Amino acid sequence: MSRRRSLTVATLGIIGASGFAFAAQAQTSASTSLVAMQKNPDNWVMPTGTYNNWRYSPLNQINASNAKNLQVAWSMSTGTDRGLEGQPIVIGNMMYFETSYPNYVFGIDLNHPDQIAWKFQPPRDSNAPPVACCDVVNRGPAYADGMVYANALDGVLYALDAKTGKIVWQAKNAHPQKGQTMTGAPMVVGDNVITGVAGGEYGVRGYLTAYNAKTGKEVWRAYSEGPNKDMLMSATHTINGATGKPIGPHSSLKTWQGDEWKVGGGTTWGWFSYDPKLNLIYYGTGNPGTWNPSQRPGKNRWSMTIMARNPETGEAKWVYQMTPHDGWDYDGVNEMVLANVDDHGKEVPALVHFDRNGFSYVMNRATGAPIAIHKYDPSVNWATGINPKTNEPIVDPAKMTSNGKDVKDICPASQGDKDEQPVSYDPQTKLFYAPLNHLCMSYQAFNVKYKAGFPFVGAIVNMIPGPGGYRGRFIAYNPMTGKTVWQHHDMFQDWGGALTTGGGLAFYGTLKGMFRVVDAKTGKMLYQFKTPSGIIGNPITYMHDGKQYVAILSGVGGWAAIGMADDLHKASAGLGAVGLNATLTDYTNLGGTLMVFALPSKVASAN
């Protein structure tokens, strides 16, 4: 669509292209295997469930009529007490999951869940936890062709034999001494394992790396800022989705002052998705360094950007910067969900993204052109809207931060209206189910000097609940119209991910530790269970021996609960998060548990 077209069209609808993840054939063996495996809903073959990142399963043994009968089928301690921000994967009769640091990886035979088939314990690097800004979390392992791929906090990517847990190869992707860590989940595409890096609060220059899945040899690395050649971008062939034109020479360098780009952030610790038909991977880049925007004049490209790249070469096809010259820490790393949309009667391959900045984006995933952009939380006030000529935010000058100025009542807060907690798309209702934050903040920037391995923040942040006094929401949402169909409010942020199923259900967890099942159409609460700790993980579902199960990791932590996780007490500590949730200790405690739910045998057999 033309970039001059209105971005608030109310007549467009999401098409439930349920065959998307399976219809197209991939180019090489690993992807071909994973695409085929996704056809079997008994499995959950990758962290995102499927390449399109729907986090949806057609399984329907558990449904709206019987969800009230759910019960705990089995559980397992993880042996850790820090935040569990990932999810298991299920391949046949085996389940694999990874914990927070020290990053234990478990293999569980589902025929014998009372016994650990194997446990991998990577060497511990004591340099890593101190430079993990927002808890020592991990977002889960990946699988392909008989190997499990796991990122460790200290920057090592491990390839493990799926049968034994033995190391097949390992690659060093990050260095804690430089402030670099790894918290994200890898994704296998083609013959490559794709992985990112964390450390934006330490002046890390972000990058995405591809390793050969069989050998561990580095295939390509693409930086988020710097010369075009370092970013694997072409002045003439990489398109800026906001303008519809090539990015041109020095597309990043000219938007930074001096050498600030060398410590420019733009880290890549979020989720990845992949379109086999277009042969493009999609991901977002994080905040620029430092948090003080006065120290880095310019648009600071390509931080805060959606990237579309060829997975074999790393070459960028298009980029779209959502928050130029970020002054609020609105990282752009949240997941990209791939679903087709009806654009004035024409089916268009689209990408849907709920950004930290409070806007939902629907993009043409082939070209990067915006189709629809809306505020998904009406409290958003840092920007009044999107300029239809530039496709950039219209920033309210009163909410722009700068050196030495204490700016109050900015909505959302730095944690965003949504952080990395992933949404789910249900092709039956054609709605997105989003676990969200609802926060505002005061923000005072100050000058800070860079030193490798030391914090490079430069801001004091204090967060408060958003209008209405609550901190979290779970919503059913149409990003084409910007309409919220129904919502639940929660005392604390809803920091765990969402799952939808063919049974007409949506699943999610809360920071208090409540595991919930709601009717996807109406939002009616059908089931709740208080798990041992708060939930920041993502539910999955699978079938084993004729029975549907739902699994969730319970273990409070992450940025939302960094005060509990790291025993912090000063209100402004934890980048402003400690004071916000100081009372969370009244509702839950630290501790990691894998929880698995199912229907009683009599109820399951009746379905």
C-alpha cells in the first residue's frame, strides 16, 4: 500500500492463513525437516511453536467446555531460583527445556516423566551474571536434525546430541567482559542456527550471527549499526520501509555523532520468525546506548528497527525504524508474527508487531511498507500518532527526555506496554492475544562515560502503575482496527507469554503465579491454578499417548521482578523496576518449577 494511505483503516481484517507455516517448502534440509514437523500438532518443535510465531495449536481435546476440569499431571523442580522466561519444546516422546543461569538443559522422556533422561550442565562463567541487566534469564532451546541448540548466559552456543545431551560442538558468540551476554532463544533456519546478543545497557554494539548447524562454523554476522557493509545492507537494494526507497550510503553512520555508533546498542535478544516462501527471517533491534539521548544526536539507525534478512547470506532486504532517536528505552525486540491480511480485498503477506513504544504495527512483510499502525494502550502519550508522510512517530516535545531534565508522567514506562512476553494469534477468531504492561514513568537523563563491561545507562527511572492503578492487562485485539475486543486487568504486569488452541482457549500466567485459561471469544475465566512461583514463561501444548497436555515454567524474575531475583531494595534500582513491584513479595516467592496440566483420564477420553 502507498505510504500516504491512511493507517487507521477500520475495514481490513486478519486472514487466518493456517496453512502458512506448512505450505511453502524450505530451501535446505534442516528447514524442510522443521516445516514438516510443524504439521504434527503433537509436537512443539521450536520456541515459537512454528516459524510464523503464532503460538497457536489446533489441538482441541482441552476446550471451553472442559477446561474447568484441568489438573496438574506432573511437575518438576528446575534446580534454579531465578526467572524462567522460556518454554519447553517437544519432539516425539522427548521434552527439552533450559533454565536460567546456570543454564541447565534437560531432556525428559515423556513416557517416564518421573525420571530425568539427561541433564547438561555448562561450565559456569562468573563474569556473566553481573552484566545481565535484567536477570539471568533464558528463553529456551531449539531443535533440528537430532540436535538441541542452547544459548548460555556467558555467550556460548551449544549443540547437544538430543539423545544423550553430549556436546557436539560449541561456539563463542558473546563475551561478558565486554558486557555481552545471551538470553534469547536460537532459531534453526536452513543449514544455519541464528542467534543474537544482549547487553544494550553496557554499550554493546548489537549483532545477529548465523552458525552452520552441523559444524558450528560462523557463516555470517550482521551488526545493527555502523558501515553498511558491517550491517550486510546494500545502499541500493536494502529498502527503508518507512520511505519505500533504498537506504542509501552511510545509512547508519550519518545518524550518529562521531564514533557513538561503536557503543550504540541495538542488541538482538528477542524472538525470531521466518517466512519459507519469501526466505526471510524477521527480528527487532533494541535500544541505542546510552539511555541519555543528548549524548547521541540523530536518529541512531538501525536501533529500534524491524529487520528482514536472507537467512543464508544475512543480507538485509528491508528495515523499518519504529522509534528514531529513542529517549525512553523502547526496545524494538518484541516478536514478529507472520499472518496474511486483507488489504482492501487483496490478500497481503503481513508482519504484526506489538512494540514496546505502545504502537502495534502491521507491515507488508515482503516490502516493509506499513499497512496499519495503532496505539494498543490508550494511555500512550510520548507520541501523539504516526506522521503519514514519514511513517515516523509524532513525538510530544513535553515527553522527550534530555540531559539533566526530569520528565514526568511518560506513558508507557521503559518496560513498555509490552516487553518480550510473546503474543498469540488465533486463526479461528482472527484476533491477537497479548499479555501486556500498563505503566508510566519519570525519566531523568545524565551524562555517562563508556567503559567496557560497565553499565552505560545514563538515566534514573521511576515507574508507576498506569491510569486506573493497575500494572498489567491481557487483551484480545485486532491490530487492523486498533480495537480491543475484551481485556482483563491485573495488579502486576502480565510478563508471561500467551498460547491459543483449537479448543477455543487462551492460556497465560501472571506475576503472582496464577496460571489461567480463558475463553478466546468472550474472555470468560474458565480455570485458574496458583503455581509455586510467579510466571514469566510461555505456555505450550502437545499430545502424548492420546492425551493433550499444557506445560508452563513457573519461576518469577526477569526485569519485572528483578528486585526479588537480585535482592534489590532501592526504588530506582533495577532500571526503575524495584519500586514498582515492591509488594510482589507479598504474593509469591522465588523458585523454578515445570508445571504440566491435563484433563482427568475420564474427561480426556470423552473428548
